[in-house]
Amino acid sequence: MRITEQAKQQCRARILEKASELFCARGFDQTTTRDIALAAGVAAGTMFNYFPSKETMAMTMVSDALAAGEEEFRGRTGGELAEDLFGFIASGLRKLRPLRPFLGPVLERSLSPFPRKNVCPVGEAARQRHLDFMQQILASHGFSSAPDYVATTIYWSLYLGVLAFWTSDFSPNQEASQALVDYSVRTFVHIISGSAGGDGGEHVL
Amino acid sequence: MRITEQAKQQCRARILEKASELFCARGFDQTTTRDIALAAGVAAGTMFNYFPSKETMAMTMVSDALAAGEEEFRGRTGGELAEDLFGFIASGLRKLRPLRPFLGPVLERSLSPFPRKNVCPVGEAARQRHLDFMQQILASHGFSSAPDYVATTIYWSLYLGVLAFWTSDFSPNQEASQALVDYSVRTFVHIISGSAGGDGGEHVL
């Protein structure tokens, strides 16, 4: 008997749902793939056909949440650049919020500022899509005066800093993170709008 | 027979020297603690009295290099804030340069933007000292208008981004990193000088 595409999608969704529940209840590191297979009622071998590791499950949830955030944001562009960027980042964080209890160790391993040999492909795809989307926002507001690699590296550094801070921000409604995003975005806009950098040659490493 | 303090220091230095040679020649991940003990001519048990892991050895080298960079920089303060910060970061990078071939995986594991349960104590101490020094530089130029946690988080995000980029920057004389440091520093100065952020309450995560 062939498994229908629909049955596959349902199985995949059930695995993610149970994995998310377990990660939230027990913590990411304390949950085994065996626990997840048991809770989802699938054989371990079957589960590995869908997800090679629990890291991949978690990063799939992150990726789906960020994609949903982008979708939500798409209808709301049209403000100033800083507002658009704030809105973009905030939409993503809102969708990530249910995952917040277990995000720290997951993001740390999958979204590093450092280049690495063994990249989690799902995490790498989510990173790339996020940066592409950010660059579309920039493009819709005019060109950037900073070189692309500078803009991308600084954006990603600041964004990881925001994510890292936000995953363990216990202030009411994550107000502390909100201020951090606000400062980070304005700073970033300042760079790419050409008011910073580029006095050329004066400084040598 | 008691081992003198001098003999201990010599043994410690020899272990670090051999570890550094091996890390550069073979890569960090490909070097085992057994290789290092053999090259340094000490028993594995003795070596573990000095360093509990090769991560600790590598982070000790990083920490020593950054401390040497701070020392070098100390005689050169007195410029504008952006120049001082550039000088501070550049001094550290110059001292880190000999370690550059194997720094990526080491820094990634030890200096993460994410809070973690099992911190490398040597890395954590180096991070804290670097941030304290940065705050001394800020203080010598007047107060910062951004909340401390914002300034510190953004500085550390940008600094990790610089380190990560620099460890794999193959442009001549790391010119690309130089531009990145330049932009990052100016950006940071812009934030803390009060020109960014703080329009309060308009944006909600």
C-alpha cells in the first residue's frame, strides 16, 4: 500500500507537534528522538525519513515560524526603512514566541556568526531567506552605501544578538528586547544610509 | 621532589606552544589531546592538571593574545571615541593573528552570543575582561545614552561578527575585515552617542 502525500504531511506535522511539546516541557537537550517517536506513535526508522535529527525538527519549526512572519509582514511594508525593518524582525519574533522556551541551544548550534563545515541545511536556508528578505526591504528603499558584505554581516550580527538576548529575556512582554531591536535597527539604518564609515585608509588592522 | 613554580610555568608554556603548532598544522578538530601530550613530552595525566581540555588551551591562547592587545593599546588612548575603539579592536586582532588558522571553531564554541549552561570559564573571563575594557573606554569619553545592556549586547554582537568574518577573511591584509571594523565601530558609536533609538513606545514586539 502506498502512503498518500496527505498521510505523509499529517505524519510530518504530528512529529513536529509532539517534538515541540516535548522540547517545551523537558527542554531541548533532555528530549531524545526516541521520546519523540514514542509520543508521535511512529517507528524511529520512519521518523528519520522525515527528519534526520531533532536539530532538524527544531530548525524546521524556526524556519516555518520565520516564513509565517515574513508572510504576515508582507502586507505591511511601506513605512520608513527603520519601521519596515523593525516590523520585519518583530513579525518573526512574534511567530517564534511559542518556541522561545527551547530556542537558545537550538539557535546557538544552527545560526552561528561563524562559518562552519557542518551547517544544518534547514538553518542555513532559513538564514539565507531571512537575509534575502532583508535585502529586498533595503532595495525597496534605495541602495545601500555600505558594501553588501558589510551590510549583511552587520545585520546578521545584530540579529543574532537580538535573538540570543530575546531567548532569555524575562522582562515583562520582553520590553528589554524591544529596546534592543529599536536601537539595533536604527543603528543598522544609520550605517547603510551612508552616514557611517568610509573615511578610507586611515585605519589599519 | 617538589616541582618548582618556574618548572610549572615552563611546562605550561611548552604545552601551549606545542598545542598551537599542532592546531595550526592539522586544524583544531583534527588534533587530539594525546597528540599534544606526546609533542610536549608530558604524560596525559600531567597535562590535564594544567588544562582540562584542548578548548581550554586554545581559549587560554586567545585570552593571552587579547590581554597583550589591551596592554599594547593602553599606551595609545586619547583619540576620538571611534578611533580608540578601532585601535582597541585592531590591537586584539593583531595579537590574535598567529592563531587565526584555527580560531573559527574555537571561538564559535567559546564566545557565543547565546547564554549557555556550560560556559568555558577561560572564554567567559576573556569576554568579561574585553567588555570591561570597552566600558572603560566609553567611560573615558563620557556617558552612554543607551542602556548598558543595549550597549553591551550590541557591542558584543558586532564584535563576534567581526571575529567570525575575520577568521575566514582571505582578502589581502584582511582589508575586508578592516572596513567591517570601521563600519561596526562607527555604528556602535552612533548608538551610544544618543543619536539612535529611544523614541519610546511606538514599536511593540
